[in-house]
Amino acid sequence: MISATLLVDRLRLTSMTDWVMARISMKTGVAMLFLLGCASPVFAETWQYWSTWSATHDISGAAQVSALTEVYFRDGLSDDYVHDEYVTYSRKIGLGFSLAGQLYFESVQSAGNAWIGTRSAVAGVSHEADLPGICKARIEDRFFFRLNSPAEFDYHRPRVYLTRDIGPVRLTASDEMRVDLASTRIAPFYRNRVYAMASAVFFEATRLGLGYLRQSDRAGSSWKSFDGIQTLVVVTF
């Protein structure tokens, strides 16, 4: 469990997250129980389970605000070890380009079971284009500036998305790299994540997804990896 101090701090930073998550319907909760049932067998194979909840609102045709929360589990639904929250403002600027600003709060459970919190301001740029007859592609990069001590640029995350709609189902594959900017990691390129997900819209404005992920971390001259199952709930209002 997260300490009371970190919990209060996180809630103060992400009150928008709490407000928008209240708009998720009971039907969505029932559907998520089904997704959890699909994901729960991974614990028997020492895989991980990641749960992602998001709410978005279109301010205009070009601007959008959103809130997202993620929880990572290791050996069971009582073994949560990472909590992430984002509050995002994004805007299309033309020719397929978009800019985004984020507030990011991360809580990670250390080896000694203490929770370590990191606050960051994030700036991102992305470009989206259609590949006719194939899929839609999006390339983005986000730069994370850590606000709590020491305040400095921490890392950036280049990411590529490939998306294709087949009937009501949306297939998404993506690859995200994590590159050190603080010169504190074992190597400049120290983490890679690969995602694959199928999702569809249910209950009008609610998208549910079930996917696979693989995270690889640099460990000396080699890489250490684990696999996981991810569930996704996105509510648009």
C-alpha cells in the first residue's frame, strides 16, 4: 500500500483524474471484471498485469484534455508496485503534427517496500499519417523534466504506433524506447517496451481493450525482460 503522505500528494496533483474517473459507468466496471478474469491466469506464469484507465474530453476539433491512471501488478492483484498518473493537454497544429503538455506523477515501490514518488513536467510532439491500405502510423517523443529533487531533465520516450481498424475492432501495435537524459542509468538506451492490443467501443463512449506487452531493461551488457497482460478502459465525454 502507498504511504499516507504520498497518497495525499498524489491526490492533490491529480484531482482531475479522480473527477473524470467518476464518469465511468457501472456497465464499464462489469466489463472490466470480465477483462480481469481474462488477465488473472498470467499470475500463475509469473507474468505481470497492467491496468490502464483513461478519460478524455474534446475541447474543440483541435484541442483535447485527458487524465490517465495506471497500476502495475506483479504476483497478484494485491501486489501493486507502480502507480502512474497523467493529466494531459494536447493540440493539433496542422500537417499531422500535435503538441502536448503533461503533469506526471509516478509512485514506485522500492526493494525495501518504501514508496518513492517522482513528479515530472512533460513536453511532447507527435506526427500522424495514413499509410493507404495498410494502417495509420503515429510517431511521438516525450521529454520528462523531473520537478522534485534533483530537478533536471530525466529521460525521453520515443514511441511508434501502428493502428488498423478491422470492423469494430481496433488493432494497435507500438514500440517505446526510454533514453536517459540525466546520465544516471547504466546506458543511454536502457528500457524498451513492445505493446499489442485489440480494442472496441462498448456502451457508446467507452473503449475496452485487452493486450500483450513485453518490457526489456538493460542489465549490464545484456537485457532482462518480462511479459504481461494489459487491460484498457478509455471513456470519452
